[in-house]
Amino acid sequence: MNQKNIKDRISSIKSTQKITRAMKMVAAAKVKKCENAVKASRPFTKSMVEMLYRLLKTVKDYPEDEVKPSKPSQNWRVLLEKRNTKNVGILVISSDKGLAGAYNANIVRYTVKEIKALKEKGINVKLYVIGQKGLSALKREQRSLDFEIVKTYPAFIEGGSSALGTVVAEDMSTDFVNGQIDEMKIVTTRFRNMMSYSVEEWGILPMDTNTDNAEAYVVSEMEFEPNLSVMLRQIVPYYIANIIYQALLEATASELASRMTAMSAACNNADDMIRTLTIDYNKARQAAITQEITEVVGGADAQS
């Protein structure tokens, strides 16, 4: 490789490094805000789930709903019933942007593994996919695995979007009430810290009220005002939307942390490549100078 080629390559790497460094700085600036949002929302989500579980364990017989639900997510009686699982609806949360390390690949890999496990049990899978990266990869997997992608959504806004959570919750609730799916699940990532996250599967419906946890599921006498039906009509849709919103928050923070780590590694790799190419450039330059000196000396000797 001659001096010009080495110099051009160094210039190209430096230009790329400027981009990766800028992306690292942007991700670092956003991830702290998302981390704070995740940590602030976790206690509320935990309390919401505990409250509903305690309520369902306390009540043995559900009253008749006097008011017809205005939307499927309010049809709590159907949403809370347990069925023989024939179709599982899985919400897969990925991103629209790449350059986030193995973030999207890990989500797709986990989803494919879950689909295979359900297929072995004779259960059909229907996916609700957020993010273009996950959608593109899962479409390729459809060639070998038999599953349906029911609905797709654009990637969430940094910091999560409660509006998107509500939309997805309503779509999945509609299919659940109509009998299109018998279970609701989420494949998302749980934010650990700036350096790590884990891909997880969260169950939404049906709810297992047989879970034995003295702290979360204490059975006690309760009085409901105005009545239990009104409460469940409000709490159940809020529970579903809140779980999805929490998953969005966790995924946002995980994606940004993964991108920050990936771009940091890219910057470090660029520094190493520039250092190595600079040495090669200096060697080539020295060799050219030595060659010129040798030619001058050789020409002088020939004339003497």
C-alpha cells in the first residue's frame, strides 16, 4: 500500500470516527434521562400489578357488568378469563435505528427461540412488532418459521411513549376479546446499568392469581365504591397499557446504553487503526526517502 492510499484511509477513518463520537455523545446525553424515567416508573408499575393481583385474589365471584364496555380494553370479564392456549400474541420491541451493537439481534434471537418453543407445543404465534430493525429480521425468519406478523408500529420516542403504549394495548386487547389470541406477552429488554441489559419475556394476560406471595397478594376483606365492576373496567386497561409503557421505557434505556457502548468501542477501534496506519505511513515515507537517497547516490557514483 503506497503513501497516498494509506493517507486516504486514515482520512476516511477519521471522518467515520467523528460520526461515531457524535453518536456516542448523543446517546450518552439521552440515556441518563431515560435511566431516570425507568427508575422512577418501576415502583409505580410494581404497585399497580400488586394492587390488581391482590384485588383478584380477594374477589371470588365477579359481579355482572351493568355498563357495556365502550372499547375492548374495558371488557375486563373477557380479558381476565383463562382459556386453552391456541394462539399467543407477542409484542416484540426493537428499534428503527441500527449501530446499537447486538441490541436488535439479541431481541430477534430470543423471539425466534420463543416461537420455536411454542410451535413445538402446537401453539400458533402472532407478532406485534415495534421498530423497523426487528420487523426486517423477523420477516426473513418467516421463510423457515410459520408465524404471523399482525401489526407493526414505528419505533418509540426516546424516553418512551405512553400514547404508543395505549395504542398497542388497545390493539392487543381487541384481538384478545375477539378470540384471535389467548395470551399476551412482551419480548423486551430490562435495563440494568449503562453497560448491560437483559432480554426478557413478560406475561400480561392471563394473570396467574395462584401465585403465592404474602407481601404482594395478601387476601383481605375489601369494600368497593362505587362497585367492583366499575373499578375493574378502569384498572384492567390501565394495567395492560402501563405494563407495555414500562417495557417501552426499559427498551429505550437499553437501546441507548447499547448504542453508547458500541460507539465508544468504535471510537477506540478507530484510534487503534489510525495509530497502526500512521506507523505504516511513516514506514512507507521513510522507505521512499531512502529509495530517493539511494538513487541520488547511485547517480552520483555513475557520473564520477
